[in-house]
Amino acid sequence: MIFSEPTLLILAIFFPAAAALIVFLLPDDDKTLAKRLAFYLSLVPLGLVLAMWVIYANNYRLAPGFQFETIAEWFPLIGASFHIGVDGISLPMMLLTVILTPLSILASFNIEDKTKMFMSLFLLLESAMLGYFAALDLVIFFIFWEFSLVPMYFLIKIWGGADREYASFKFFVYTMAGSLGLLISIQVMGLSMGTFDIVELMDKWVNVTGAVLPESGISIPFIKAFAFWSFVIAFAIKVPVWPFHTWLPDAHTQAPTAGSMILAGVLLKLGAYGFIRLVIPLFPEQSHQLAWVLAVLGTLSIVLGGFAAFGQWDFKRLVAYSSINHMGFVVLGIAVMARAYGANHSVWDGDAIMATNGAVMQMFNHGLSAAAMFFMVGVFYDRLHTRDLRKFGGFWAVAPITGGILIFNSMASLGLPGLNGFVGEFLITRGAWGPYAGLVAIAMIGLLMTGAYILKGIGQTLHGPIKDQELAHHLTPMTTVEHLVIWPLMILMLTLGLWPQWLLAIINDTVSRLF
Amino acid sequence: MNEATLTTFTWLIPLFPLASFFLIFLVTRHNRTLTWMLSWAAIITSLVMGWIVAFNTFGLSELLSGGQKGWKEHVHHLVDHPVVIESSVAWLPFRPEIGSWLRMGVAVDPLTAVMLFMVPFAITMIFIYSVGYHNYGKPRGTKPGVPNHGKEEPMFTRFFGFFCLFAAAMLTLVVADNLLLLFVGWEVMGLCSYLLIGFWYGREYDDPKATPPRKASIKAFMTTRVADVVMLMGIVYFYRAFGTLNFSEAFTAEALAAVGAVTAGVIALLLFAGTVGKSAQWPLHTWLPDAMEGPTPVSAMIHAAAMVSAGVYMVVRIFPLLALGLAGSESVGLIVGGIGAITALMAATIAVAQNDVKRVLAYSTISQLGFMIAALGIGAYVAAAFHLITHAFFKALLFLGSGSIIHGMEHGAEHVHDHHTDPQDMMNMGGLKDKMPRTFITFVIGGLALAGFPFVTAGFWSKDEILADAWHQGTHGNTLGMIIFIMLCIAAFLTAFYTMRQIALTFLGQPRTPLAEHAHESNNYMTLPLLALAVFAIGFGWLGIPDTFLGTEGVFYNYYHHFVGATVEHTLHELHALVPGVHELVTLEFDPVPLIASIVVALGGLTVGYLVYGRNPLKANEPDPLIAPLGPLYTFLKNKWYWDELYDTIFVQPTIWFSETFVYEWVDKGVIDGTLHLAARSTYAMGQYVKRFEERVINDGVDAIKDAVLWLSKEFRSIQAGNIQEYALMSVLTAAAFTILLILLPRIIG
């Protein structure tokens, strides 16, 4: 059968790359064709992942290990193999990717400059992200990790705002700085263990005995600590965790709307996913001992991210900082996971299941709401050519539907119970309450500030008397294409808020097995 | 009616308004008539179902068929099985050892039943009223975002949409069987409150010190959010301690005893913080008076009858936990009771010096909610729950009455084309008695109920019960009880006083402005709900006359006490056996002191109020007779004890500075980015140095190489100067080359 289960996964990963090539080979002058074709082609991975989802939900929820698995010989000399597969943590992330990519492409239908290239890069990016979430071999993992960086760099650099050079450079250098340590650590680990296979390393590397590594003679405690910190820093930059976050507001503010949607929606999750997939399983001891560092940094991200967001007057920068605030919760959840995982049946297992569930849930939810928020900012920016909240005001009277949609999405971002954001935050708060009650109490200040900056965004934009008639005049109603982007997101947010178990059950069955 | 039907009804009660909310925004938003009809239909259906469930729980058929004896049997049964309806669905999946699934569902016990009696009824009345309030059928207003006096509200359908969502949230909160679902309703109401306070989002005042609606809405949301995030900690602590969020699972004597009194106290206080915000208790009370910026139906529904009551309802709902906490530590009672009593007294003093007709009522609401909280602080479960219901009736009545007054005044303003005189300022009113007879009569009824006019009004019976409980506690070794008793007596006196002041300033004497001169009675949409609510503002109290009133036996029967008390009686009884400090629910013996006290303060306050304001009603341009005798104290009260100014100085301004300057400018841009830029610059400088070194030292020797490089770079420049397509083509080609290399390399080497 052509569509055997592993083929499904391989197709999902590589189809977008092929699609990128197809779009790239289109004639230059037909921009509409490029847009439409890119959109339709991006629906294929969505279909494939949905098929995987259905198969997984019906057959594999309770099966241990990875599904849709492929192990192929690829680089036997160094022990790297082409190993991919999914479980209940990576599958939701892939789903998020394939949902957001078509919507981002749809949101880019107003791109008239080098359209074809833009669409190709986007599809290429999708491949990289999907591959990253499915990778089960460190070399593959690293290749996809790096590969996701390049298209985004170009998206910011070419289609970005006025200060795009600085922003794209900062984004690139920041991430590369993190990657360096990651690359060295991966090489040391792989070469000394004779394999790059993540599943094997989870046993071999974790349980390696002796004082020094067999061939190189490097001290094991040293290299473990070194590798642990390189991994942590690489992923912490990506998440981003305070204080490694300053690339994010710049990158977001300068990126085109669709770039921000994907950057906040999926690329940040690469970091958090790295923690869950690699850092904690490969370094359980170190994770257990240093979980408090993560918890403290997560809390700082929540609190300072919230304050910084409140301090912004550029609407997009405000939303960008909100990502730091929200991803801080993910990090807090991961900290609880780290603390319990390494301890091997600790008293915190119950809390850790809640927190890890919450973290993955929050990743998914933040992906939806951040993408939606960036899109809404884009709707305003496209029409008004400014994001300065000081100039906004009174827009609800001229754009009632856009205003209503903005409020809905803002509330999802705020974590209003009944919408998606609350579920993750509640689970993380609940999970973290046991081991880190004090930090949770501090994090609540950040949650308070979430309210403050969201209301600032709504209030400055929609409320008050109309400040600038000229601007208000330009604020035309949302187009059909724009509605097509935002409604699927809103429906997803509402369904996840009211009935989160269709997603959480999948996550939970995998997470429960970890502890 | 059988249990399955009742269970279905309970599920449906919040769903009708919810469906109506979605329908209004997605379908009927351009059709005003259809919109209000749809929302009426939804809320009336909820009302009917709510009342069926409520009366079934109350045992109306038992009472009618078996008389008092038959009903007593019914209550006896209720004491053992207070939860008559319970149904839930699995909502979040977890592993068995942490309680498997988090379930969401509905439950009905006597407390829910009385709420199901009051809430949908009050909401329905306000829905009816709103159609008239927004001038349905008049020429349509053209300015969205500001009040269109005398014209049909341009955002008519939006208003009803939000109202339906609000009703759904409040009803969800009432029927919720667990703390999380309650919190969902709680927060959604917060959102509705935000949206509706800021309903006239475009409104701006000339006076820079006045709070426009949009700022009031943010203030309300943020102030309550301070409390809500603490409450969220209470919820997660609750979940962790009990392993469940379900009320009937957690509130068994065994589960409570296992958690222990100290933990219970901490959880109860964390949750109570939510109430401090939602029910506008000191020190988080400042948002509620400003919330009066919303349309008056909003004030009536959200800021009097429903949402602020939800705060008290939540504490009443978790009463077994609080009772255990009270037993565990004295400070729990001190905090809860103290906050309640301070709020009751402080808000009453402020209300005395307010001139805005709605703000007086706002402070009176804060004060009355303080009565309930104080009652809970001394463990007076039923008294608090009783005052909760009676207050909702008469306060909804008063707010709607005030809306009717303002409407009348605005009509006068339209008539004389005066748009500068404040139609809400009582100093501009006077003599409305004859202009607005229906409003007058019902407002007086509501006012007397608020003042606690003896024997007739509902407010008297519920307030009396609180005072009786406080007195009982005070005379049985609880000093706090006595302090609360005294503070509440003073507050009750002030309540009667400012109520009389309000009635006199508004209705008595001669009109003080042309607005009042030309005011006229509101339409039937508005006055009929007033009459309906007036019935309950009087009659509902008769359900709660103490059994041994005036030392009689068998004459009166306190239906309310026995019915609502059944909710926790059994749990407290068992808990008392396990944890000695926990008080059981008691039916107090008759004691004349609190009765006399409540009669004296009510009549005394009304009399003094009449002497100051009613005997010689104020004439135009006369100052308030309180200004002279009170002097600076009057200014202090008029400025609401300066809480707003204080909070602005110590919280709001520092937060803005901390966010914009400290976190963003100093930490992010200064320290973090500064370090990065420094690193980048030093790297660059080092590169320059190396470059110079090369130039000086190696330069001459490598001319040939340099030439070669120059030649090469010339060649490559043609590629670099190309456009993005070429860049991309190069990237793709390079990537392809790499890929091929990566695939082939292993083969070649291997």
C-alpha cells in the first residue's frame, strides 16, 4: 500500500518542500496563481496530518513508543540514521503547524513583492517544522532545527518592516549562538555513544557509567553538564525564556504578518518542544537538580513579560511581549516535569502530569491565539500603516465587526475561562502549585498584567472618541480572505475552551506514560 | 416532575441565554425586534425552568398537599440528601491516582434553588426593562458609543447580546457543581461587566477628573482581576488538597477533616479574596461606584442583583470549608468578618455624602454586601444567604427606579434643550413625586426595604437575622461578634438615613431645575418590572420570620432558614463531631435586644433623615444641609475617603513606571540589549584590529593573492548583485548539492 502509515508521515514532512519547488518553478508574472497554488498545496499536509490524527486517536493512543515510525540507514559511518516518528506530544505540534501554515499563506495574499519566493519559503519552512517535530535522531533533528531558521530569516529580511536588517540579523545571530553549543554537544554525545538515535540515547546516554567517555577521554560529569547547558540555552533562546528574549520583540515587530503568525505560532514551540523531547529525557538528573532554575526563569518570563507588554505603545510589540508572558507558563510547566521526571516516581508525579499536559496544551493554545492576535494587528496595520497605539482610538464605532473579533481574540489571549488559553494556564498553575507554590504566587502578578496589557490594547484601539478621522476613514471592513483566516482560529479557540479533551486526551495518554 | 426532566432542565437553564447570545451576534444582529424577542424568549424559558426546579426542590407540592407537616418531612429528607439533582460529564482526562477525570456538571441543592428563584427572575425583569430603557421603537440614534438621549440606542442588539451572555454566565455559576465551572461563569461575567460598563465606549467628559465609561470598565476588570488571580490560587490549592473540585465530593465531613482546619482556612481565604474583588469589598471596592458609568440596566443587573451577589454566593457555597477554617484559626473570622464590617460601615458613610443618584445606590450595595460578608465571618450561614436574596430584589428595584428617574430627567432635558445639567445629580431633582408616581411608590418601597423598615419589608427580616446572629455570637464569648454587631448597627442607621435623604432629595419638595420640572413617568416596559420587583421586596421577607418571633411558638415558621439551612446542616453536624471547634447550624432563640436594635436604627435613621431633608425640602441652589455641620468630614466623605487617589499613587502610577521605564527601557533595552550590543561592537572592533594587522604586516607580501581574490570577488559580485530569485536559486542549488553530498558521502566513504 502506498499510503502505509510511515509513508503518511514522510509525505507530510516532505510534501511542502516539494510544493515549495513547484511554486518556485512557476512563471514570475502570475502572482495570483502562486498564492492560490501555495494555499491549496499547503492543505495537503493538513489532510495528511489529520489522517494521522484519526489513525492515532483510534489505534495508538495507549500504545507506548512512537508511531508512524521510519528507521532508514542514512549515514552509518557516524551512526546517524533517518529516524522519524510521532507520539501524543509531537502530533499536536504537527497539527498546529499544518493548521497555521495555510492560514498564514492566506494571510499573505496581499503580498505583491516577490510573491512566488515568499510562498516557496513558507512551504519550505513548513517542511522544516514538521520534520523537526517528527525527528528521532539528533542529526536529523539538528538539520531541521537549522533549516527552520533560514526561511524565517529571509522572510523578515526581505518582507519585513523598516528596521528589518537589524531585526533579522539579531534573530539569526541569537539563534545561531544557541545552535553552536547544541551542535558540539550533539556531536560529542553521538560519537561517544556510537548512535544519534534519540530513543537509544535515552537509555545509553542517560545510563552511561564510568568517569570518562570511552574514546575521547572527556570527563562524563563535565560533558553531561556542558551538554545540558548547551541544550538548555539553545532552547531557552528559542522559547524565549527571560533573559534570552530580546530578539523576539524586534523580530516580531519587523516580520510580515504571516511571518509573525508562524514565528509566534510554531517556531517558539520548537524551543519548548526541545525541552520536553530532549533536555529532560536525555538529562534527567541535571533536569531534576536544576528544575528550580527553569521554574524561576519561567516565572520571571511571565512577570517581566507581562510588565514589558504593558509598557509598549507599539501594538505589535505589545503582542510580541505577550508571547514571552504566555510561554513563561509553558516553561513553568516544563520545570515541574523536569523536577518529577528525573526523580523516578517522586511525590510530584501527579502534579507533573497536570503541568506537562498543561504545557503542551498551552503550546498549542498559544500557537492559535498568538497567530490570531498577530493577524489582527496586521489587519489594522495594513489599513492604517501605523501600529502606534497613541494614534489609535475609537475604532469600534467605524469597524464594529473587526472590533468584536479583536475582542474575542484578545480574550482568548487573556486566558478567559471558556476559551482555550485558560485550560493550559489552569493545568500548569495546578501542577506547579505543589512543588512551586511560591513561584506560582509570583506568577499571578504576571497573570494580572496579562489583563492589563490586553485591556490596554483593546482600550487604546477601539474605545474612546475617534482620535484621528483620517485613520478611522482608512479602517475599512475586513475582507473575505481575512475572515477566512480568522474564523477557523476562533472556532478552534472556542471548541478547545469548551471541550479541550479532544486534544488533551491525546496529550495526556503520552504524558502519563512518562511518569 | 421526575428527576430526569429536572436534570435536563438544570442543564438547559444557562444554555438558552447562551444560544441566544450566539444567535444574536451571528444571525439577528441587524433586526432589533427579533433580537429582543429572542432574548426575552431565552430568559423567560430559563426562568420557567429555573422556577420549576426551584419549587420542586423547595417542596411546593409537599407544602400544598401535606401542609406544614408534610413540608417538614420534605426538609427532613433534604437535610440528609441536600443535593437533589446532580449530573456531570467527564471534561479533562487524567490518570486515576490524581482523580481520573475532572468532571463538569450541574447540581441543585436548596441554596441553588433559592438562587434559581431569584436570579432568572431579576434578570427577566431587567431584560423587560431594558427594551424600554433603550427607547425601543423611537427614532434611531446615529452616534454609536455614546448615549443617544431620547432616541433608540444604535447598539441595541449588541446590548442584548452581551446581556444574554451575562445571563448565561450567571446561571452557569449558579448551577455549577464544581469550583472550576463556577469560575468560568465568574470570569465570563467579569468580561460582560467590562463590556457593559464600557458600553458607551466613546463617551468623554469635559471634567478631566470624571471617569469616562471606558476607564471605568478597565478599572472594574483590573480590580476584580487582582482578586481573581488570588482566587485561582485558591482553586488550584483546593484541587490539590481535595483531589476534586466538585462541591458535594469535597464537602463531606471526612474529606474536610482529612484536609484539616488550617489548610481549609488558607484555601477559604484565598477563595474569599475573589469575593473581595467581585463583591466590591474593602480594599477592592473602588471599582463598583465607577461601574455606574454603564447603562442603568447594567448597574441593576450586574452591579446589584447578579454579579456582585455571585461573590457572596461563592462564599456561601463553600461555607463548610469556611466553617472549618473558622474553627482552625481566629484570624480567618477576623479577616472575613472584619472586612465585611469595615466595608459595611465605610461605604455607608460615603453614601451619605454622594449626590449622584446611582452612586448612592452603588455605595449602598457595597455596604449591604459588607453586611453579608460580616455575617459569614461569624458563621451566620443562613442570615447571609437570606440577605443575599432580599437585597438582590430590593436593590434591583432601586436601581431600575433610579434608571427610571434618570430617564424622566433626560426627557426633561430634551424638552428644555439643556444638555449641561447633570440629569443624575439629585441636587437637580426634587418634586418628582407627582411627575413619576409609579416610580415614586416603588422606589419608596425599595428604599424602605433597604432601610429595614420594621415588619413589613424584606430587608428588615434579613438584616435583623444578621444582627441577631452577631448579637448571639457577641453574647456567647465571641468578641468579634459584638464588634460586628455594633458596627453593623451604625451602618444600618446610616443606611436608613441616606435612603431617606435620597428619597427626599429626589421626590419631595419642588423641582429644583427645569429638567425636574419637565420630567415625566417612564414607559410601561420600565415601570411594570418595578411593580413586580416591589412585590418581592416586601413579600419575600415573610418567608424568613423567625420560628420563635416575639417568643411565640407555632405562630411563625422560618421556611427560609430551614430550607436553606438544610444545604449544610448535615455536613456541619458530622464535621462538628470530627473537628470540635466547628459550629453546628443553630436556630436562635428569640432575643429582644437585636430586634429592638434593628427597629431603632431603621426608624431612627429614617426619622433623622426626614428631619434633615424631608421636613423642609431643599430649594433650588440651596446647599446640602450636611455640609455646614460636618465641615471637612463632609469633603472627606464626598471624596470617598480618597481611596482612588491613594491607589493611583501607590499602585497605578508605579506600575506604569515599572513597565515602561524599568522593565522595558532599563532592563530589556539597557542591560540586556546593551550587553549584546557591546559584545557585538567588541567583536567588530577586534575584527577591525585583525584586519589592520593584516594590512600592515602581511599586506605587501601577498599582493598576488590579493589580486587573485579581487578577481574572484569581481566574478562573484555579479551573482551578489542579483535579485532575490537568484539568491534563492543559489540557496536551493547549494542545499541540493549538500543533500546529494550527504547522501553520497556515506556510500563513498563506507
